[in-house]
Amino acid sequence: QVQVVESGGGLVQPGGSLRLSCAASGSIFSFYAVGWYRQAPGKQREAVARIISGDITTYADSVKGRFTISRDNAKNTVYLQMNGLKPEDTAVYYCNLNIPGTTLNYWGQGTQVTVSS
């Protein structure tokens, strides 16, 4: 069983920055596609950013140009650098690891991000 732990959330003013971390156990971390998702109160969980092998990245339109996803396989960690935060970015942010075509699919418990003045 892979353990996934998110950290780095908190309260930040509009226009501020946060860096989220997603740390995972296991020895095959580099093979996982890793995604950040978020869920705001009363809304469905939505994809924010994703990174796959070869460091190919994709982003939701709402965060393009503001958020950057990256990974450090030596540390079994994926990061989400969030700049220019807006109140509508307020949500619980979750990290997901999966290998497409397999049953390997793991979620963390989430970290709260609140953007407010």
C-alpha cells in the first residue's frame, strides 16, 4: 500500500503564493502519473494539474500561468507551486498517484488552501 501525504496548505491573501508538497512511499514513484485535484465546498472535485513520465504537464485553464507542477523522483515528491492566488482557489487540495491501465491508484487526505483577505 502506498502512503500519500500532502502538506503546505494554509491561509494566504489574494495575490499570494503557496507551495504544496505530495510525498509518497514506495520504490516505483517515478512510474506514477501524479495529479493535483481540488474540491471546494458544495462543488465537485476537479483536476488542477498533472505530471506524467517524461515530465509532461497539463493544467486546468483556470490555473494556467499561475500554477506549476513539478516532481523530484529522488525524494518521491511532487510539488504544486501556486502563485497569484485568488479567492476562487480556496479548496481542499488532494494528490493522486496512478499508473494508467492498472489498479494502482492512491489518494492523499488533502490539505486546505484558503485565499482570503
